[in-house]
Amino acid sequence: MDADAIDEARRRWQARYDASRKRDADFTTLSGDPVEPVYGPPPGSEVPGFERIGWPGEYPYTRGLYATGYRGRTWTIRQFAGFGNAEQTNERYKMILEAGGGGLSVAFDMPTLMGRDSDDPRSLGEVGHCGVAIDSAADMELLFKDIPLGDVTTSMTISGPAVPVFCMYLVAAERQGVDPAVLNGTLQTDIFKEYIAQKEWLFEPEPHLRLIGDLMEHCAAGIPAYKPLSVSGYHIREAGSTAAQELAYTLADGFGYVELGLSRGLDVDAFAPGLSFFFDAHLDFFEEIAKFRAARRIWARWMRDVYGAKSEKAQWLRFHTQTAGVSLTAQQPYNNVVRTAVEALAAVLGGTNSLHTNALDETLALPSEQAAEIALRTQQVLMEETGVANVADPLGGSWYVEALTDRIEADAERIFEKIREMGVRAVPDGRHPIGPMTSGILRGIEDGWFTGEIAEAAFTYQRALEKRDKRVVGVNVHHGSVTGDLEILRVSHEVERDQVRVLADRKAARDEAAVASALKAMLAAARDGTNMIAPMLDAARAEATLGEICGVLREEWGGYIEPARF
């Protein structure tokens, strides 16, 4: 890139920066020396390839979405939490908000994640143990009691039954007197990653895509700030993928949802800003930073050049990050505080928009209140004490970081090409019902290709650990420790008994005719192809349970068994 072009881009950045609102903060070093909001080539410099790096707030957004970086606003501290029943989790949420958390992120228990009620025989022993139990809109109402949903952003990490759970959330907002149109937050709804990695689906892929398309239409029409899809690489990485696989599979899934929106006749510039992403921050510090930078660049280019997005916001990749649960160890658990801090710093230097930091005891149980506070304080120390929020993309221009960014981008592009080739083989006449990337993803799921690729990566890493080529402190090196056992949070089995009892009381008190009528209307919509959100909302208002709503759809659409892959 020649000097004139670089200087012109710098002037555009400066104009945007000057016109943007900045935080009332001290942008100096600890010693009191002022720092610039961004650093780049000296004026008059010619830098080959600089158009791939650029300035913050300019295409291809390698250095961030905003000209101000974190000087405009810092990342959102969004701690993932949920355990026991709705009342217990409500108390934890209030603690997080009072301690300075900026948003809520709901962890659901396994029965809820699988669309089962707490009284389902398959839920026995699991109610409230890995998250909060939600059986109906009444539980959702309790979950957010005294937390005004119009004033706080809420993320919900659930995919298989995400749509009915979201309907219960909308009903809870209505019961608070909050206009759903003002709600803000994120629903995961990413069913592709369930087939690829996490395995929490309800039906075959196509019915899930039908529901997701209905949700996209509903949110585009009436809940403009809420993001109905958070495309998740986190679970792909936790399953054992490499950084490049996490990035490529996640963005490919995102492209699939773009194709889904386009197939519904939605305007890409209108619905694409409602897509967000969720990445893992692992322990290879510089590789993770490069992964985040490459993600923004790839997404912007594909959205503009492949899918025709013209607006900046439709080209932006907004993402939440969670530190790597799989990096935590049961051995010497206080080492996990260090690991989490390093991973969180990588996410921040990579430009994350929001962040969850794992607790030191999460490899053993749900976080204790003390461990949750330490995790929260980790982010606050980074934000308030380290100066990392003073300069946008401070590692931009590093030979190492830029080389890693280019390498991960190239690896991802090779994977995209492979997925699209699978789509061509699946539909050889070139007529893709939704789109070529979607067809390739579906073929990769059906053939077990994604599962096999991740399994191979996980095996390679495990073999390196066993040979001690990769080292983990307290596990295969530096074993000695003076740390005693931790006191961990244990969810009493009384929670399950109480939840089942309360559910029975609610069923006895509700209008059964209204429930039956709402479920019948929902089934009719499933059969005639109309948007299912309105009748599903009516079912939630009538206190139909999650298991009842999902059960009706399971009976209509059937289940799904993934192919064996060895």
C-alpha cells in the first residue's frame, strides 16, 4: 500500500475518532505518560500489504470495529451463571450485577438444554446441576425477578430448544411490563455447532433451520436490538479442534445462517447485524489474538464480496469470548486463575466485544460464590489497572502477530473450500435449497466429517501431552503442591424434588384447555409452513412447559441419530 493511501486512511480514521464519544478516563501509562489512541506506520511510509491491516473502524476491520477501540466503551463483562432453581440463580445474578457485571449470561441445566421437563424420567439426577432448571415461563419470570429486562442485556446459551425458551423470556418481559421491542441481548440458537460438537439437538437439521428462520423473521420485524443467533465456536474448540478449525467451522456456520436469511427473502443489510459470534480464548496467547483479528477480516470480506452486504454493520463481526474451560485442571486448581487471566488478556488484545472469565473451580463443579467473584475481578483488574483499554489493537503491525493472522486466515479459507466442495457433491446440479455453504455443512454433518476432523485434532494434542511435547503445569510437569482441597458448590437433590413439586402445582393450577388449544395451533403452524413464533408465544403464555412444546414437535418431526464415525 503506497504512502498516500495509508495517509488518507489515517485521516479517515482520525475524523471518525474525533467525531466519536470517548470515555471519561485517564489514557496515560502508569507513570503518567500520554499514549496515542492507535499506532501505525509513520506518515509518508509505504507498507506493502497494509490494506490487510488498516486502521480501527475501517474495512476489513482487522484492528477492530470502532475507531476509538476501547476508548469509546470497554468490553461488556458478561459472566455465565446458572445453577439450581430460578430463585437461586436470580440471587447469583444480583450479586454479579452489584459487583460490577455489565450483562447476564444464562447457563441452563441438561434437561432444559435437551428440551425436557424436570419431571421427565430422563431428567432424574440432572435437574439444576450444570445450570438453572427452566420448565415454563413462570420459571423465567422468577429467574429475572427484580432485574428489569429493559435495562440489562441478557445472553442465553442454548440451541436445541432455544426458540421456545426465548418465547418464555419474551413472556417474562411482558409480565414485567417491558416492551419486547426494547430488549437487547443474544440467543445462541446455533444448531450447526450442536451436530458438529456439543450434541444437544432435538430433531434433524432441517426442522431446526425452519425454527431458526422463523425466529430471524420475528426478531427482524419486532425486536431490532436483540441478536437471535450467536454462532458458537466455543464448543467446537472445547471438543478438541485447533484454532483454525474453530475459526473456519464457526464462520462457515455463520455463512450458512446468512444463506438461510437470504432464502427467507430477508435483506442482508437488515438481518446480518443481528448475528453475533462466540469464541474460545485458549492458552496460546498470540495464536488466539491472531484468530480474533483474522475472524473480523474474513467475515467482512465474505459479507461484502460473497453475500453483497453494503452497510458497515452488516460486515461487522461482533463476538463474545469465554476463557477456555478445557484448559482448566483439577490438579493445582489455583493455577486456573493464572490461565484464565492470560486467556482473558488475549481476548481483550484481540478486540472482544464482551467477555466471560471462568472460575478456578469449574473443572470440579459449578463456581462457588468466592470463585465467581475472583473470575469477575480478573476482568476488572484488566480493565481498570493494566492500561490495555487505552490503545486500539496495540499488537497490530507486529511481524509475529500479522504472520499468525495471515496463516490462520489462509488455513480457514482452505477449510471453506473443502466445505463448499462437499456441498457441490451433495447437490451436483448446483441447485442449493438454501445455499452452497449450508449444503456443505449439512453434508459434513451427515457424513461425520466435522466429528472426524475434530477427533483427529484432539487425538494429536492428547498424544503430545502424553509424550510431554505439550506441557501442563500440575498435570505432566511440576506436580508438587501445598494446596488443599477446595470447598466446592454442591447442588442439593432437594432442588430437584422442589422443582418437580412446583411444576406439578403449576400444571394443576393452569387452564388446561388453553394449553391444549395453544399447542394445537403451534402444531398447525408447523404443518402449514407459517411462522411458528406467535403460536409458540401463546403456548408459553398459557404456561405450556418446555417439555410439552418440544414433545409436540418431536412427535411431528422425529428425532435424529448421528452417523457412527471411527
